[in-house]
Amino acid sequence: MNKIILNFIFLFIIGTGLGAESVIELVSFSRDNITIKYSGDKIKYSIKDVKSPVGLNIEIYNSRLKILQDQPFNSDIVKRITTSQQSSTSLVKVETLTDVSYKISESVGEVSLSLFVKDSGNDLSQIEEAKIIPPAKKIKSQVPVSDKRDMMDNLPKYKIDLDYSDKDVRDVIKYLAAKSGINIIFADEVSGSISISLRGVPLDEAFKTILNMKGLVTQQVGDNILKISTPQKLLDEQKNSYLQTKVFFLNYVKASDIKSQIESIAQAEGRTSSKCNIDDTNNALIVTDTPLGIELTERLVKKLDRMPKQVLIEAKLVEVSLDSGLHTGIEWSASANKNGNYIGAQ
């Protein structure tokens, strides 16, 4: 009996240990070295070479990212590092300027990758020499914050005709989505019928009109998926969602200038758990919010962080010179002789 109890306790301890997730605290880059700092159990990972775009994909299993990062670098090797979360796997995408090789070193709570160009060979002395080269002066990147498009703002605008009577609203929305080339997901609460007759109406206006008539809202998921649900369902999902943190590096506007706008919009949309902080040194916004809130903030930052409009001022220089033309006219003069007669211009 005691042996059975001991075996059960042993299996319980092993089982609980297997379920623990490691936390990826930070992914940093300096002097051609990528450092992954983590807490918890030793991480298991895989590294894959990719060709388009050139770089490395690092998958860290049974882990969770503490901060989502999307940061460009001014380096001879690394162009950009982006992190993302897929279920219980943390993804680190390293975009490089050319094909690279790497050397892995591990210590407690840390994994480091020393990068070097493949053409330089695998001589470790070259790696050590590269480490003592001072880093290049960091300059402000002109890479856009994000390439994600707002699907609702980019719906087709060509005119269509609609004529339905007591038609299932899902079927009508599916028809418009098919003509728009987008994917649709419906929440369970989306139901009911609709009667509508439109002639020569732009597709985007028809789409938004139907949503407003049925009291529905949209939530963009990824680049080409639109989720249709009710406002209450959307709020409930936001309240139950876990929070994430992401850093947005700005190119044209100051972080302090748009912080208040981002906070006020988040409050107006009911995202009360949203927080926005400023990193003045890197001119960056540090936003903590739900996954949906992060996505909405990303699209908002893209719209606000634009190059200011330039004003063209045209100037003309007129040269004025004096010439003999300014001296034309009548010269009034007179002279008299001894007889008292005057001679001159009259």
C-alpha cells in the first residue's frame, strides 16, 4: 500500500512539472548577438533557416512571451526582430540582410546566438574578433510601423444592387464578403432575417448599413479575416481575454503627442484595462491590452505615424536696374542777354 502511495505522489510531481510554462522575459540584440532571457524551467527550442525573407525562425516550446516585440535595427547583419505567440509556442523571427550562421551558448535563464555571415566561415576566432568591434551608431529607422490593412476601410467601393425579403442576415453578409474577397466568422449570437432593397449603392456602404441595421460590430482577426458579433459579446470577450504588452517604435510623430489620443480611444471603446506608457529615449509607445486591443492600437498608430505634409513655397526674385530711361524728360533752363531777352525752354 505504501509503495502504491509513493508511486502516485511521484507521478503527480512529474505531471505537475511537465505542465509548467517558461516565461520569455526579453529578446535583445547587441553586437551581432541575440539573447533570449527566460524564467522557469530550461526551455526547449528549434532554429530554422528561412529564405524569404532571409533570416532565422526560432520556436520556443511550452513557453509564453512576457512582451511582444517588433523592433528594427541598424546593423550589418540583423534587420528586424519580431516576436509572436502561437498557443504555447513562442516565436522569434529574425530578419537578416544576408544568409547567416550562428553559434549557440546557454547559461541559467539565458540562451545566446552569435551571428556571422556564412561567407566568413565558421572560424571561432572570427566570431571573437567580431565581438570587440564597437557597435554602429544607431539611427532612426524609416521602416513603417506595420503593413496591416484595416479591412473595413478598404472594402470595395463599386456599386451593387441588393433586393432581399426576409433573407437570413448571415447569407447576405456572406454574399458581400465573397464579392469583397474577405473571410467571415460569425459569433453564435448573429441571427435573424433582413429585408433590403438597394440600387446603385457602393458595396462598402451597403455592408456597413446592414451591420448597423442589425446592431452588429466587426473585429479584424489577422490580415484577411473579419469576425461579426454583437457589441455585448465583444465586450465580454475583451473582459475575459489575457493581457499582452507590445512596443511600437514611431518614425515621424512624438510618442507623447499621440499617447492621450490612444488612451481616450481605448476608454471610449470600453477597453478599461488598456495602459499606454512612453519611452522617450527610443520614441516608442509601450501598450498593454488584450490581443484585440493591441491589434486596434497597431492600426491606429499606423494611421497617426505619418510623414507630415510639406508645403512648397515658390519665391520670385525681381532684379531692378537703373538705366538712361529714368532720365528722360524736359530740362528747364533759361539764359538772358544784355537786351533783356530770355532764351530757353518755354
